[in-house]
Amino acid sequence: MKRLVVEDLKYRYPLSQELALNDISFAVEKGEFIGIVGPNGAGKSTLCQAITGLAPNFLKGAYGGRVLVDGMEVAKEEIAEIATHVGIVFQNPFTQIAGSKLTVFEEVAFGLENLGIPRYEMKKRIEEALELLDIAALRDRNPFDLSGGQMQRLAIAGIIAMKPEIIVLDEPTSQLDPQGSEEVFQAVQNLSREGMTVLMVEHKIEKIAAYADKVLLLCAGKLIDFERPPKVFSREDLEDYGIAPPVFTRVCKKLNIKTADGLYPVTLKEAYDKVVKILE
Amino acid sequence: MNKIKVKNLHFTYSGGQEVLTGLNLHFDDRSTAIIGQNGAGKTTFVKLLKGLLKPIQGDVWIKGFNTKEHTVASLARHIGLVFQNPNDQIFKSRVIDEVMFGPLNIGQVEQEAKKNAVNALDMVGLSGQAEENPYDLSLSDRKLVSIASIVAMNTDILIFDEPTIAQDFCGREKIKKIISHLRKEGKLIITIIHDMDFVAETFERTIVFHRGMVLLDGEPREVFSQEQELREAYLEQPHVTRLAKKLGIKETLLTAEELIDYVKKPG
Amino acid sequence: MKTLSLYQPGRSIIHKIDPVTKLLFIILAIFVPIIIGTWGAALLTLLISLSFILIGRVFKKVLPILGFSSIIILSVIIIQGLFYVNNKAPLFTLGPVTVYREGFYYALNIALRIYNILVAVSILVLTTKPSDLIEALVRKGFSPRIGYIFSSVLQIIPQMMSTVDTISDAQRSRGLETEGRLSARIKAFFPLIGPVVMNSLISTRERAMALEVRAFNSKRKKTFLHEEVKTGYSRFLQFILLAILLAAIVWRVLS
């Protein structure tokens, strides 16, 4: 069964003339890692908010179509209930810390307390989440004393502990240094290996090429493509949609190096395997 | 000629550990990238250049002016700083007024300020939006407004603090063009940045900060060839450099173009 | 970590007492001396409170609080000693000024009450984590939303202050004078306040969404990570405190 189904989704912000999302349809399987790419203003964040029900439940506006998570229609549910099925992590780690808790451990508990999870179960889930995000050693630290990468992993832990089947990440590494981004990517990859369905908006295209099972290309509110990374990044018209292919793909394109299926390599490894033969 | 001279610079925030531990640096006309992990002291360093912080020990001279002896406002004629988040500075209701604010503050007359503002907006590609409210623009365009508002001050030195954060491909290319354009005008450009590919493609000099010290300093090719030191500073090589190394290429290659040329080259 | 809280972490027995008992003690420390109305009662209460402060090992932190308020109290004593309406009997004379007995004692009485309140409140504030206090109140039926606002403000305001610093730096970098003459400061108001307001609007909206997706508005019955500190002895303490309060009232009515 499909974990997430988006059908003819349309959304327009209040006071806006244009559709931020224009007739989007796609479906995601359990455990898939989806990279969402597109230029600024393409509707990537809006799509994330629609998948989690923030649009139209929190952000009012004109809404059409359906978003189904495990068959549940998100627009018709309370955001707090959707949170147990789909979690979302935002760009800025600071604004995601509840701020009412003094330790990392308590911070993760915030959502669980709101959901009325029994204490025994709560502690178990917090331990698991801290372990999975590799921040168990920081359990007694004040959340605001953490580095950007640690804080962002804490934000993810707070969401994961609520046990959603899907996690949506909206540019989670854009404000982090290289090490912090790498920490977050590793953590997200771990989640994906544990069977969690991941949708991640990201500008670091080489990372998406390396981690994602499929890439969703969005431009001006429309879904342009939804395919495996080599398929999307081999498109000749990619730059027309405000996206540059990974640097490895650019090199191979110029050298006219293709893989067996007629597409260009997109990751360092794929590019290496091909280019090394030429150099020999 | 040295535009900036830094001698034995130490800095500590009140009650904290030493953030900068005795830096000696000279800056000439070369466009310079400062890279390093968060907390390595990069932002503190540029705040000291700008005069927003004063050295605990040692000195900073901006075009011969010691920052200890001059106010931030008077140094602003010589050195500009574009902050990371454009929302930290925008307060006017028209783009053109926002861009003219700095020039007027440092004593440019109305006409001159206007001329500089128009030129700056033209350079960042926003001349069509001069009359709009900055908050009606997208975040990436607001970033360009904040860049224009420093460029219009027509200082000899410009510092950018992580200009490519949250920028898409087009925004990133635009900023690259702005930097090369300003470089051609003879200005010294210093940039704090986390995007190694961008550094490799754009700058003439790269300085690696690590724990309040300069770990590496030189041309990007030289700096990015030091794999061991980079790892020590929690940094990575540019993508192409890594691929070239894996391919067993002895030279340090920085950009896609260099790699393509290398592979095409007969022999 | 910059935080607005005055809490001093510790392991003393005073730290372990639950916040509600401490709140009850504040009420007692304020009202019992008033109800009984004698100097002895007020002094005794103050001594008891101070000994709790000592047991809690936070005496050093009370000193600045007491020191600062003493400046005000001293001025009250001087003013009342000199000008209290019922002043009749001179207490002592220093050069041209005479301090009167009535006003002096009246002011001393006020001083004692103020110290009583300050020290009793200090016990709560210095030895209780703010989040524990708020959690205890939420358990007692206090609104979780208001509780959240109180506890988050302690941490979020210092974060906002650092945004204000950044904005000030950004505008000074554009040649804005923020110091010196009054006219310069007035001119600096809009360039500073504009971005501050805009930034807090943006971060408030982001924070609201982040809270929303962490089920802040859930209709389910809330649970708590920490067990309520309600040991036998805290019930016993609360019982004793209430008994003392009652005894004081009874004593007052009968005498």
C-alpha cells in the first residue's frame, strides 16, 4: 500500500493571486527517500506544509485536491493527530526548540507529553530517538547550548519520538556548517534505513543524488518530474527549471559519458567508475 | 598595497575562552574566502575587522586606520559588511530608500547616494524593483537588496557573511557574478562561506580558521590539496577535487571545467 | 547559557521540597506576621526563612537582592523617621535633624515585612527550577498555554536579545550612530525597531508552526515526563504549614 498519496493538490496563499501548488499528484511507498528540488519560490515549502496538514489547517488559503497519509485525509484531521503519522522539521533549528525545557531529554518529551503518552512508554521512546540521532551523550545539556547540527538533530529527535511513519524535512541543513550538514544527512539516512519514509527539500544537489531514491522536481508550483536521480538529472532542460545537475553529471555530460541505461552518472562513485575507464 | 593589516590579534568574549589566539594577517586585493567550522572564530574575526568588536590585545588597521581609535560609523566609509540574514537590516518601505540609507549615513549627498544606489541595484539585477516594498520580495531577492545596500556605500573593502545560505542555483550564480564584478572594480572582497565548490570556483585566496588560529592560508588549489589539515578542521574538499583524487590524478583540480580539460587532454 | 532564571542548581533538602509547598510557605511568611502582629513573630519568620536559605546553600545569591532593597528601605526609614505624621517622641538627634521614635519603628516594621517577603520568595526562586514550578502549577489545573509562555519566555528572551545585538551591529555597519547625543539615539530608533519587530513576527510564526506539529494543541489528556514530587513528607509539610496558619488565625481571633 502507498504510504503517501497526493492527488490533484492545489493551494493558494491568502492575498496571493497565483497558485503556490498547481495540480500536484504523486505517491510514495513505505521506506522511500524522496529528494524535493526546485528553485526558490517553486512551492517546495508549501508542499511540505500541505503534506503535514499545516496548509490548510494552520495556514489558511484556497485548497483543493487531497493528501492521504495511510489512507487518512490530512486536511480533515487535527494537526496534533496528523503529527503521529507525519512529522516535519524546518530550516531554522532555533525556532523549533520549544524553549520551555532545560535539557535535551526533556525537550524530546515535549510532543509526547502533549500527546498524553504514558511515562514508561515516553522514556523508552526518548531513549530510542536520542540513540537514533546519535545525541544520547547530550541528554542533560541545555538545548540552546548545542551547535547547529546538534540542535537540528534534536529537532528531528523530538519529531521522531512521536513515531510518525513519514518525516518531511524542509532544507534542514541550509543553516549548518559542512560538518553539521553531514551529521544531519547521516541521521536522516539512518532513519530511512530503519524503514521511515523520508521527504527532504535540499539545495545541495550532490547530496540528494547520493542519498535519494527518487527526486521530485518542482517549478512554479508544478510538478515537473518524479523519477530516479539519474533520470531527473539527465534531463536536457533541467536548467530551464532553475536547477543545476550535480557537478559529476556536468562533467560526464561534457565528456559524453553515459551509463548502461543511456543516462548520465550522478554520484561520485558512478562518475568514477566511468571516467576511470577512459583515463586507462 | 595592504588594505588590512592584523597584528597579534587576540579576542575573548567576557568570561569565555579565547576565541582568537594571536592572528597575524595581511589582506591585499585578492578576493579571499574564510572557511572553517562554526565556532572557529570566523564571525568574531570579521566583526573585529569591521570595528564592531575591539581587540583585547593586538591591532587591526583598515587602510591605515587603527580600529581601536575609530568608531564603527567612521570606519563604515572604508569597510562594508553584508550580514547573513537580510531581515536583520531591512526597515524602509521602498527598496531604493533601503539601499540609500547607508550611503546617506556615511556622508554621501542625496544625488551621489541615489546614483550609487541605482548602480548597486542594477548590478544585483533589481533595478526593476527599486520602488517596491522589500518585504514583498522573496527572501533571496531581499538578500540581494541587503548586498546592494552595502555595495552602494562604495567602500574599498566588502565582507560577506555566508552569502550563499538558502540560495538556489540562480541566486548562487548571481552572487558569484557580483563578487567577480566587485573584484574587477578593485575592491577587496572577503567572504565567510561553507560552500567549498563555491570557494574553488570563485576566490583567489583561501584562509582556513581552526580553533581561533589560521590553519592554512594560500591559493585555493594549495589549500584544497591539504586533505589531512582540512579533515582536522572538519572541512571537506570540493566535489571535483575529491573525484579527481579518487581517479588518481596527481594535480589538485578544482572545477568541473578543469577536470573535463584534463580528461580530454591527449595522453 | 544565558537565561533569565535565578535558579541555583543544588542537592539540598530545600531543593528537593516541591514547589507548591514553597509557595505555601511564602503565603505563610507574609501573612502569619501580619496576623499575629508582633515584632517577635516577624523576626522569627525572617530567621526561619534565612535558615532555609542557608540550608539551601544560596545565601550568597540572596545578599545582592537584600543589598539592593536595603538602599530603598534605608531611604524609607530616613523619610519616615523624619516626617511620619504621628512623630512625637524624638529618638536621637544628629546635628540639625531629629529622628522620631514613631516613624522609625513604623519604617522598621515595613522593612521587616519587605525582607520577609523577599527572603521567602528567594527560597522559591533560587532553589526551584522555573520549569518545575510551572509544571507543578499546570498539574494543579493552571493553563498549559500560559504555563508554556512563562517557561519559554525565560529562555527565548535571551535569544531575542542576541537578535537585537545582531540588528544593532548590522545597522551600525551601515554607518548608523546608535550612541552619543539624544538626537542620534532617537534617529536610530526606527532602523533598530523595524527589523526587531519583523524578525520576531517571522520567528513567532515559525515557532507557532513548530509547536503545532508537536501536538501542542492536542485534545488528549496531557502526561508529564517527570513524576510529581509528592512524597509523604511534602504532604506532611503542607499540613504543618496550614496548621500554623490556622493556629495564627485562631490565636488572633481569641486574643
